[in-house]
Amino acid sequence: MKRFSVRACALCTLGLLLSLSLVFPSGRALAEGFAIMENSARGMSLAGGLIARGGDASTLAYNPAAMTMLDGTQFQANLAVSQFYWGVDTRDAAGKDTGNYHSAHQTWPIPAFYVTHQLNDDVWLGLASYTRFGLGVKYPKNWPGGANLHSVQLITSSFNPNIAYKINDHLSIAVGAEMMIASMQMRKNLTVQNPVLGDVSINGHGVSFGGNIALHARINDQWSLGLTYRAPMSLKVSGKTRYDNQIGKLFQPGSQYYRLQNSNLRGTLHLPDSIGFGVAYKPLENLSFEADAVYTLWSRFQDFNMHMKDPVNYDQNSARYWKNSWTLGLSAEYKPVDWMALRLGFMYETSPMNLGNADYMVPSNGRNYYTAGVGFFYKNWTFDLAYMYIHNHVLDYTDAARQHADSGMVAGRTTHPHAHNFGIGIGYKF
């Protein structure tokens, strides 16, 4: 009876966190580009160092093949909270400062839920529900760059079932499928360029499908390797464009023609594939280190083409031409006593940004991550806490303003871009 009560309590707790993950989907990007790194509290505190290390159900987000190291059935629910802040110093054509405009203080929840099940000695099943991409940016009303962007939210939720096969005691493989559901909201203050125009809001939603493969090799009791690949995805977005002031005829401000009428829209957002590699070293039973490298093919994100359907029938193409980027990480985990683990990590990301096509959606030019955390163990329960500080490198908009002034870009640079992230995770083993 006591055993049943513990299991019932575990299921109720994890079910509650899963419900929260469905109610509060993520909307903040905290990796370069607009990828999400906060997939679990333990993974956060180890700077993503679970590609080769494994050890809990959240390995589904990092290397699904490593779930062959997990016995029985294991659940884990996580919730990260992100607070991101930065400013933009704007300049005029002569290079003189014209003001500093700060982003709105916003707090974003990033939920995740994982379950793994050992079917027999050779086969494991896993199901992950988490966020891989997201955006959440908001600037002051009528700031100088408002014609390019006032606010944007890109919210995605991925459902990722996996199956892993243990070839022998040293080698495991896994394959998975992914369904991603997304919604997007964007607003531009066109009144900055011309009071007649009013403002515009764009709302859309879409579904995309992809997959992944993974490999985990346990060389011996000290060394292990991990390799993962996640396929590219093409997110088909459909929705509506709504103008505060509709204008039914063509007119010409400067060199551009406009027809401002409410309309349906469709577009395609190309999401990148990525390759991750990790090496873990365990010199002692209670001490492990890991080094990771992830290569993300952001070059697939060349543009975001939207077609405004009837009655406008107008194509708007926003060039990006991003570059492929690297994420490099180091982490350590130490268990001084049976009931507690201490964790540290550092991660560095190169920027995918093409400075000539930079905009205000992703105000970053490379990032440093400093992470720490602690884990507690009690019978079949695990409880993880994590903290992550993100320092964003300064992004200069001079080239983008020179090339894209007609789209609302103004010269300037980001100031004091940083983020504070907190994570909590609860797991149970049946």
C-alpha cells in the first residue's frame, strides 16, 4: 500500500508539471539564433553536457541512445524560467548617439517532460515533450527601430518519440521522429516611418515534422562517447495580417509602394539541422567530466518569405543568409555524498549572424554561458536545481542600417545584453 502511495504521488506530481508545460509553452530563445538550450535543470547546470554522460530521462533531449543506461521506467519534469534584458544605443547618419532604448523586462517559462521505459534487455522506448526553438522580444512603443520590429513571439512545442537498441554492452543506437507545433506573433510600429501607415500585427501558426538519430558508445568504465544528428525542418506558417489603418490604394513614400489591407498570409521558416558530439571521462565513481561540440547549420536560414494572400497578393522576403555556428562546452559533476551532486559548466557559442542582414529579432552576436547546479537524491526521487548566466556579445547594426534602412533598420548597437535563467527538475524511477 505504501509503495502504491509513493507511485501515485509521483504520477500526480509529474502529471501536474506536464500540465504546466502544456499551459505555458516556451517563447524565449536562449541559444544562438533562436534555439533553446534549457531542456532540463541537470542539463542546464552541466552546460548541455549530457551527450555522452547520460544518466536521467532528459537524455532524450541530448542523446536518446544513452537511455539504454536507464533501468525500468523513469519520468522527469522540468521547468526553466528565463529573464533576458538588453538595450540598443541608436545613432544618426553622422554617428552621433540619439538615445538608448531598453527591452521590456519579461519572464518566460520553458517546460519539458520526459519518460523512458526499458522494454527488455535490448530495447528502450522514450517520449519527450520540450521546446527546441523560440523567440520573445519586446521594444518600447514608437522607438526608432519600431518599423522593423516592436515585438515578436515564436512559440514551439516538440513531441519526440524515440526507440533505442542496445547492440552490446558497449554500443547503443536510437532513432526518433519529431512533430513541432508553432505559433508566431509579430508587431511593427509603421507610424515611426509615416503616421498615415499605422501599425501592423502578424499572427500565424504551423506544424512541421522531422527526425533524429543517435549513437552512444561506452568504451570502458571511464570513457564514453555520444553522437547525435537532428534533421532540418521546414515550418509552414499560415495566419493573418492586420493593419491599424487600412489603405486600399497604392501610394509611394520614398521608393516603395504599399497596399495596406488586412489579408491572410502563408510563409516558410527553415529550421536548421545539427550535429552534436560529446566525450565523457569518469576518473572516479563519483566524479565525471564532459566536453561537447555542436555544429548547427544555420546557413539553411537564408530568408523568411511571406505571401500576403487576397486581396493583396504581395510577397515580402526578409533576407537573412546566416552562417553555420559552433557550440563548445565543458562540464563537471561531483557527488561528495550519496544524496547530493554538485555541477558546473561553461559553454561558448559562435554567432550565425550575417551583420549586413542583422535585425532586432535576435539581438546577439555570440554568447558565453556560465552554469552551476545541485542535485538531490532520495530513494527513487531526484530533485535538481540550476542557474545559468548568459553574457551576449555586442551586436552592431551599422551595416544592416546602411543596407536595409527602407525596412526600418537604424544604426546602433546592443548594450549590456545578458540573461538570468533558473531551472528546477523532478524525477522518479519506477
